[in-house]
Amino acid sequence: MSAQERRLAAIAAASADAFRHGGYHQVRAEDVAERVRLPRGGERDRGRSAVWLYNEVRSRRVLVALAVKHAFDEFTACDADSVDATGGTGAAGGTGAADGDAAGGEPPHSLLDAQNLVTAALRRVARFHQVERFMLSQVRLGIGDISTSEKRLSAGQSQPVWETTEVYGATAAAGWDGRVTAYARYLAPRLERAALTVGVPPGGWAEASAERLSELAFRSMVDDPEGPADHQAAALEAHWFARDLVPLAGEWAGRLRTAEQAAELARRIGADGRARTRALDVVLQVLLDSPLLARAAEVGGELAGLLADDPSELRALCDVTGRQGLAWLRLGDLPAARACFEHSLRVAGELPVPADAKSCGSRAEHNLAEVLVETGRPSEGLRKLEDLYDEQAGDLPATGTAPAWRRLTLIRQAMARAASRAGRTVTGVALAEAALADREERLGRDNVNTASARVTFAEALLAAGHPAQARHHLTEALRLRAQQLTPEGYWPQYDTVRLAEIELAAGFPAQAVRLLTDVAVTGEWFARRVSPRLHAEASLVRCLALTASGEPAQALAGLRALPPDRAVRRAQAAAQLALGDATAAARTLAALAKAERDHGDDFPGQAERLLLTARAAHALGRDGEAEAASAALLSMGGESLDACHPVVLAGRLDLALLRVGAGRVEEVSSLLAPLLDRRPLAHGRAPLGDGYPLLAAARSVAIRAGGSPSITPEDRLWENG
């Protein structure tokens, strides 16, 4: 404590004592001053003068505000071991250790739990008003009192300066303004915990919210001393929820609270099991539209269990298991997602209506194919999606947005992603562009589902070596999705990670690092409540960007904290090479090669591993191994991968650099020809986009070797003749 804080604390105790025993208009400044006890020892700590007190507080408003703070701290300090956080009373009749501990620990599980936490804290305040009714009635008279000196303009009285970062200093400053914030320090950590149920509040949010709620609680309770404490607390919590929490999280929080209340009411009544399942189904749908995917998976499991034994609910069970699988897929638990989709497929086969069986079965097979893509088997997933599309293409309506079209456009979008992930980048770009054009025609450019197709198009362009075009489309989609979706939710944060990947590929790794610094996707709350998988992806991209920025040691430290999948181990090898530890990189890549034997489908990943293997072998002076790895990489082009795949072209550039260094410049031209080719491919674009670092490096090497920087003449500006 500062000296000023100690003086204010002593004044607060004296003021509380004075107004507990005397009416506001009978208590004089001298009565408070003589009660002041400062911890100095001896006789000097006995009382102070009214002049001294005036110089400290300047206003009776400050006196009464300090009195409330002292009394409330006393009230909360002596309530140990008596009540839980939901407000039940123990032997002591106050709020006990469990409620006192409510300021720390894990956030509430649901919005109803968060509501109970805040309501319990406000109920505690209401009980304080009941206990200290007389004193608070005096505070009510004094908090709006204006002194004579303040009324006189000639007095020139200025506001005292208090240290507002300290407890009593902040209370005194609020009292000078006629506000009572005595409960804010108690409420703030509880409000922050409640807010963490739906998102991460910014710095200072909880404190500002608590000060508003403290003032409102004081005014409403002191003006209605006979009001029921439980009802007062519930009403104030509802106001806080609408005033502060919904603007923080988004309108979905209000919908989720209503859905949870309906489900809880159905559980309590218990007369109709179907009412409970219907209410939980609404909760699940709201959760899938919110950031809270972990809870969506949990609610989906509970709902599926309720529906499993009811033969009349087969269609509902099929839908619920599919939605639960989507939540698991976005969370990154692929075995759980596969199990849900397989369950949904089995139930679809039991549906009595053939049209329902076909529609639900198609959806489940589509989702299972997406699981294959995410497990590192994109080629197999692509084949399944192509078969599924061919089966249903005959049902495609020429116009409109019928369910059959929605299913087909989602399959086409998934095919584009799978093709890009499988290394068929030309096909991926063509499919993604067609899906985007179709949605623009049927839905318009500003529809959120059109924006989703634009994100897929940007991903396909990035995979095909066109980061500049990818950036253009992704930023447009990101702007639209950020307006219509919760910014901290899965899809807007997904867009942020993809944008960082684009900046990294475009040669701006520092910008990629900045994009992934202090954003929701990199936080622990996101990892626990929204998507551990996307959190890990963001961390991986950031580590790759750190390596490219010249910080491989920092990148390696970050990679050690990630699950050691194949992408992470490739990133580790790249960082080890950047550190100059080619031996460690070679060991990492050798172990990775063994792991890839069971995943012969992930051709882009294998190509990247061969590229890094060739670089590590060359750094170690093992020219034979380097040549073998390079030859294996180039042989993948046109067979396993598109011949123009950026990783294959990077292998060609590495070989060209080695040939230039060895003086074998006659081989450079054929190696660089696919990189320098500016003729459009089947997707209507050159193999590499203008401005792509790989293309710029290839042109530089070609010039060094005495060749042309392009195999086709550059276009001249027509206006120049």
C-alpha cells in the first residue's frame, strides 16, 4: 500500500463505523476524523482533525463511498466455508469458500453455469444490503450530496488526485463522481470467468463491466430495500448479460442461453422425453454456429444417446450424429468424427423413406471422404467424392438452391480441396473456380456460402503457386465472413490461418508471423473450446514463418510443443537445416520416410520430404543421395503429382542451382523450362503466378546461366505501339 492508500483505508473504516451508528445529517466530519486510526503506534494514531480529513477526501460523497467499500470487504471476508457458488446457504448463512473461490479456476461449462455464477455474486451483494440496511440508507443520502464549496464557482475547488490503480483510491475517485463501485473488485473476476464461457474478453473489459454493475446494483438495491434478494440478483444478471456479454460474444450467445434454458426446463419437468431432445437439438445447432465446438460435440453425444432407443427418431438420430461428427472433425478428433459419420451412414440405411435414405446416406459418405482427406489420404478421398458426385449429378437442377443442388455444390467444393491436397492443383483450381461461379450465379457475391467457396478457390490457387491471386480472393471472403460470423469463431480464424499461409508462400514470412500473433486462434481458450486442430495448424504455420524469417531456433522450440505428425516433422527438418544441423535434419527425414510407408496417398507431403532430403544430403556432401532424392522427386511430377506442382518445381530449381555451381549450365535450360513457362494450363493460368518467389528465383538462375528469363516473349504494352 502507498501512504495515501493506507490513509484512505483508515478513513473508510472510520466512516463505516460512524454511519453505522448515526444518521447521515447527524454525523459530522469531526465524528469521522476522531475515529481514524493509522498504524503508527503510540498515542499519535488516535484520531485526526476535521481539516485533515477534508484535505484527504474533500467531499462527503467520498466518505460514504469509502464506507461501503470497507463494510463490504468486511462482509465478504468473514463469510468463509458457508455457501457454494450457486447460492445455497450453509450453517453460517453467508456465502462460503466455494463462492469465494469462484474468482478463480476453470470457466463455467455452460451459459447456465455462467448465469448461476454471476447471479450468486449479485445475491451476495443483495445479502450485504440486507445486513447493512441502515448504513447503506445513509450512503444513499450522501452519495449525491454536493458541498457548499462545490456550489460556489468562486471557490475554485478542483478534484483531488487519487491513485486509481489502488483499491481505495479508485473507490474514492468514483465516490467523488457520485458513483459506488465498492462491489466491482469482487464482481470483476467472476464476470471474467463467466465471459470465458463464450470468449476471451479484452483487457479491462471485466473491470469496466464490474464498475457499471456495481453502481447499478447499489442503486437498485438501496432504492428497494424490501425487494427479494434472489429476484434482484437474477434481474441484474439478465441486464449484465444483455448489456455486456452479448455485445462481447455476439447475438448467438442470447440464442444459446434461451436454448439452454428451454432444455433445462424440459429436463426438470421430465414428463415428455421428446421435449428434452427437441430442446437439446436446438442447443446443438446453435453451438455449431458458435465458436463452442467442443461443447457441440459433447451435446451431440448426449442427444444421440437420448435418440438411440427410439425407432421413430431415426431421421433425427441420423442428423444429430452427422452434426456431432462435424464438430469432431473441426476439433481434430478424426477417429471420433469417422465413428459418428459411420453411425450416421448406418442409420441412413434404416430410414423408411427412400429419398431420405439417399440424401442422408450421401451426406454421410461425403463426410467420410472428408475425413480421409484430413487423415492424409486425399487421393482416396477424392476418388470417393468423384464417385459420389457422378451418382448425383443427374439430379442437379438448372436453377435455384434446392437441397439436391446444395449437396452437389458442397461435394464439388470438397473435391476441389481434395484435389489440391492430393497434388492435382490444376484440377483443384478448375473445380474451385467452377463452384465459386455457380454459387455467385445462384446466391450472389455477398452471400456467406459464396464466401466459403471463395476461400476454397483461394486455397486452390495457393496450392497451385498463385499466392497473389489467392490473397485477393481470401481477403474478400475474409471481410465478408468476419461481418456475418463471430470473429473469434472457427471459420474467421480459419481464414486468418490461410491468409498467413499465403503471406508465407508469397515471400513475406514476417507478415505471416504478425498475422498469427495475439489472435484468437493461437490462444489457449481457442485450443480448449473451439478447435485444437486449427490451433495446432496456426502454430505450425507460425513456426514455418519463423524459420523463413531467420528464427529457426524459436521455430524449433514452438514445434516441440505440437503433436509430432508428418507436417510437424517436415517443419522440424526445415528448421534444422536452417540452423545448419543437416545431420539432425537427415535423421528426422529418415524417420519420416518410414512413417510414410503406411500413407502412400499423401503425395505432396512425400514430395516435400524428398525435397528436404535432397537438401540435407547435399549439405552433408552426400551427392549420390541428393541426386537420388531429386530424381525421385522429379519422377513424381506427372505421375503422382501435377508436373507443375510447386514442390516439384522447387526441386527443379534446386537442381538447376547445383548445375550452375558445377558448371553444367547446358542442363539448366531444360530444368527451368517448366518454371519459366508462361503459357496458360488447363485452369487458364501459367504454372507459377507473377510475383511468386519461386518464379523470381528461377528467372535469376536462368539469367546467371545465360538463358532467357521466360520461354515465351513478354507482352508489350499495346499503347506503346
